[in-house]
Amino acid sequence: MGFGARSVLAAGLVGLMAVGAAAAALRTPGPAAIGAHLADETGRTIVARGFNTASSSKSAPDGLPDFTEADLDAEHADMGTDFVRFLISWRKVEPEPGVYDQGYLDDVAERVDWYAERGYRVMLDMHQDLWGPAITEAGTAGNGAPAWATHLDGLPVADQDMWELYYLEPGVIRAFDHFWNTTGEHPELMEHYAGAWRAVAERFADVEAVVAYDLMNEPYGGTVQGPAFESGPLTALYQRTVDAIREVDDDTWACLEPQALGFNWGLPSGLGRVDDPREGDARIAFCPHIYPLPMDLGDGFTGTSRDLVEGTVAAWRSNVLRTSEALGDVPVILGEFGLDTRLPGALDYVDLMYDTADELGIGVTYWSRDPGSWGPYEDDGTPRNLVDALDRAYPRAIAGTPAGWSATDAAFELVFTPDPEASAPTELYLPDAFGDDPAVEGAEVAAWDAETRVLVLTAPEGIGEQRVVVTAG
């Protein structure tokens, strides 16, 4: 596709985004808050705060990120992170049909241990973009699916300057159509995918640090799009995969993503409800992404672009609440958002997204931990502007149900309803701006570690919703 065609497509997509955002804003208001939250083994609410680690794993022959324990120590010290969305790939889990690479899973487990030893929680994400590396001869455009599951039927995949445009190539569309069995020729592919997840779940079922499985990164429907895709083959895949996981793992949360094309820009989702066959309450979560289209096309967060992005975020927020409710009042994690932080107004956008997540009471994993203009560090490990932007106060774990929280440079407020059944206390992370002796109203301090910046609070007295305020001391 030439530059002129791409410009027309971009203009059309911007118009679609604006119309969709306006339509969403005019709809009947959805629920006021998220109805449920991920919980740990003590009954506390889990709050994810960390990174995707990392896009470097997508093309690596061993499928592992370019990331070390020292890198993890740096981010923990600089930003107090406690969670990671760790990318894995189908091509490495199942390199041949029905053959699962235990050596690869052992390598992943070794890195999961790095996080576990530091008190982190892990979400394993079966990542794909543009189906898989075998969509081109060079193998550098896509990632995720193995070559044996890639059926292009001889259709072309032309080189593109803008990576998203590969999704419009006939060969890529055909590969997805075969996976979703739109063609009726490869019904086995979704079964293999569910089987690959079963193998992952069997390996990590007893690993306490692994709390969630993100079932597919940014699904794409090929020739079937919108609600027909989400409510049809995508929901069917999720149901089949959850059923397969529950054969070997009853406890780990299963995270569902909507179709990226649309929802990432603030449009509604048609994703259907997935039943969880485990005994007890369902452990299904919703893990959407957001990439407002003007910024996805390279704009900053200023002028007209800022107005469009703010409208997108407002619509996205509303649609997250609606989808969470439609899926059964499920918990939410913002699995991806990010941008080139050299762009004008970039850090204002970062603040907007974290403020929005705080208001919703949901966790965030930023894209990504890779070095460079989108990440927190330079190639040599020098902190970038993102480090200060992400060094924010947040609740690491809450002994109750949060209604939301807010953070400024040296003040933090948490509103929640305590749960007397929770067997561990509330923990807050406070950056250096809170000083060495933070002041607390609304709860008693059980412990304070000035080195890790973790404040432990006893449950406040009283019944019903409580408010805890922490300021610099």
C-alpha cells in the first residue's frame, strides 16, 4: 500500500475513532465501578503495577527477553514495581504439532523465579502480532504462531513500512481465517492452541507467583471483524482454552482480551461471557489495551490530537466498565499502553492513563520494559524520563475491596471497604517524595520500610467504606 493509500486509511480510521468515541459517550452510562478484583491466597486484592517484559522476546530464537536479574532489581528500586506481564509464544511452547518444549518452559520458569524471589506476581501472556514469523520469508514481520500452523495458501504478504498494515495483507488474513476455521479447512488449529495453553498451565499450576494467563495478545479476526468475531470464534476459543487449562489448573486467573482493532481506540466490545468450570467463584478477568489512534500514528498529546485522545480515553473507560459487567462483573487489568515518551505531551498522557486506572481501581502493565524511547531506561541502563513518571504511590495489596485511589507527588488517598476475612494487611508503595516518616490518617501503621518504600497498614476500625490518606512526613 502506497503512502497516499495509507494516508486515506489513517484519515478514515481517525474519523471512525472520533465517531465511535462520540457514540460511546452518548450511550446510557454503564456501571460506576469495577465489580470484582483479582485476589491473592490471603484474600487481599492484587494490584498489578509493572511492565511487559519484553518485545525483545518476540524475535529471539530462544523466545526469551533480553533482560537480567540486575534489570529487575533496578526497576524495583526505581519504581517499586510488583507485577510483570511476561511474554511467551506458541511457536516455542509447541514447536511441532503436539510436541511441547519443556526446556523452553523451564527457561521461562527460571525467569519467573527471579520475580517470585522479589515478591512479584506474574501474568504469562501468549503473545502474537501479525500471526507469526512465517508470514514472510525473512521471518521478521510477525511473531507468535509456529510455522506449521501458518497457512497462507500462496497469497502474498508485501513488505510494509508501518507494521500494522501487514494485517491488511491477503496472506496474513488467510492465516487468521484458517486459525478461526472461517475457511473450514483447519479445525485442528484452535484445538492445538488450547492444548498449548494446557501444557503451560500444567507446568505453572503450582507456581504461586503465576497468578494469571493472558490467553491471546490482541486477537485479530481476519475476514470476520467486530461483534461477529468477538462473540463468535474469539469467545469460542477462550471457552475451549479455559476448559483445557482447568483440566490441570483450578486456581490461576484466565485473562480475556477484546479484538484490538477498535477497542484499543475506544470502541465497544462484543466479547461473550466465558464459563469457568472450576469449583467456586469464576476466575475470569478482562485485560484490554489502549492505543488511541492519533498516538498510534505518531502524534503527541497536544492540540487537536490531545482532544481526540482524551475523548478516546473517556470512551475506553466507559467500555471497560461495560465489558467487565457483561463478562460477569470480572476484574480488569490494563495489559498494555505506552508511547514514544519523546513526543510532545507524552508524560501528560502517561499521567492521564495512570490517573484513569487509579480511579477505576485497576492494575497496569506498561509497554514495555525494553530500553529506548518507549521504555524506562536507555541501552546502557541510564534512567529515562519515564522512570520519574512511573514512580507513583499505589496499593500493592488491599485487605478489602477498593473503590479507587489517587496519587500526587506527595499525597495518596485510598478508599476501600475492609474485608475481615483477609489474612494479611494492606501494603502501599510510596516513592521518595513521601519522605522517611510518612503521615497516615484513617489507619494504623504496622510497619514501614524506608528502603523498599513499603508501608504496611492495619485494618481501619469501623464498618463500611473507609478512607486512608498518606502524606509526606
